[in-house]
Amino acid sequence: MQESIMLFFLNIANPILDTVANLVTMLGEESFVVAFILYIFYNYNKKSGFILFSSTIYSVIAMGTLKSIVRAPRPFQVLDSIQGKRVETATGYSFPSGHTTTAASSYTALALTFQKRAVSILCAVVIALVGISRLYLGVHWPNDVFGGLVLGTSISMLAYRPLSALYDDRERRIKVNTMVGTISFVAAIIMAILLNLHTIDEVAFTDLMKALALGGGGFLGFVFENKRVNFSTDGSWPKKIIRYIIGMAGVVIIMGAKAVIPASLYSIGSFARYALIGLWATGLYPLIGKGLHLFSGDL
């Protein structure tokens, strides 16, 4: 059954659908998801940004953990007829689909945030299209996509109310974020060291290490922002656009540091980059931006 579905997509493949699938699949990639979450956090609503970030990180960590346990091969590694497209995004093992999990989690949380029918429909369509794009590109089995859909949607739906209540209790939020951030940070650095020493499976644990590092830096950044910055999303549209562009530019620069990290320190370098992105996005940049008068204080 799964093979038949994969062959169906192979038989309908053409250059136009290739282009569409490549564009659609980007909606489930880390760069795009980070970009829209930060827009919400900086310019729309800090609580919503926190819930979106937390739901997505929890889902991605759960997905990475499952990948490291199941270790299923991808279709293009099993079927000679499937070559695989955009395989540079096919990191780690196959089950569950990382793109589908990320899309299902982040867009489900987005729908719950706005609670408007049009937004919910749009989010559902995007989630479905991302999953289909992974099948079309030949990088995931139908079971992978279904698993990612269930995992991401379930975690965001179950986490939405607890995360909302957590955000409303500032003292408890700081304690929980400190604990979760510290655990994630420590787990990520241990994993990075083991990866650099080649003592654990790189395919199984690299993406999980990156997710833990991003989560660790992000949650500790939230704590720093809560204690030292406490910015407001208010401001004119020109100011909001400028603050967002500068914040994202910092993310891009940190990601670009990959080019100068020696190959021998790849895993340690990846840990540093992802942890710094999380810390920059939720803590350091709000501090700098407030000093530059791009953010105002909370009212």
C-alpha cells in the first residue's frame, strides 16, 4: 500500500509540480517556522509567541526522540524507483516526518491562537499540503506523514491550555522555563559532545540535539526577557517592520556562522549556533532592541 502511494506520486511528477512541492515543503522548515513565530512574538502578542514556540519545540523534540528510537529508512533508500527530491532537507531517519510534525504543531497552535474559522481552514490546508509535498518529493512514507500529523497536532492541542495558564502565572513561568531550558541545554551539549566524539549515531541524534539546543536557548531567553526586559509589542508599523528585520537578520547571521566552523567541531558548532539562535531570539535581541528604542516597556 505504501509503495503504491509512493509510485502514484512518482508517476504524476512533472517540473511544475516539482516547483510547487519544493515551495510548499518550505512551509514546514525551521527557517520559515522560526520567522513567523518571531513575527508573532515581536509584533503581535508575546503570549502567543511563547505558546507557538513552546508547542513547536516540544513537538520537534518528541519527533526527534521517536526518530532516534525507530530509525526507519526513507523511501529513496529502499525503493530503486524513488530518487528523492530536495534530499538536503531529508536529515535523520524517516519516521515520523519532521516537516509534517513541525507544520502540524506550529499551524495548529496558530489556529488555536487566532480561533477564527478562516485561519483554521488555512492552517489545515497548509498542514495537509506540507505532508503531501513530502510524499511527492519521495523523502517520506505515508506512515511517516500520518505519524507526524498526529504527533504535532496532538501535542499542540494538549499543550495549548497548560501553556496559556503557565504564561499567565509569571513566577511559575520563570521557574518552569528555567528548569526546561536548563535540562534541554545540558542534554544538548552532552549529545553534541558525544556526536563530536562519534560515539552515538549521527543520523539518529543530530536533529534532536539541534532541537534541544534551540529549545534550551529559547526558554532561557524567555526567562531573561521576563526578568530584565519585559518589552511591549506596541509600536508603529515602520518600527515593527524594522525591529523584525533586525531580529531576523541576527538569526540569519548566526546560522551563517556554520561556514566558519571547522568540520572537526561540526556538532559542537551546531549546538552553539542553535542555542545562540534561541537565546538571541527570545532574550538578547529584545534587550538590545529595547536599548535601541525598537521595543518599548510593557504597559
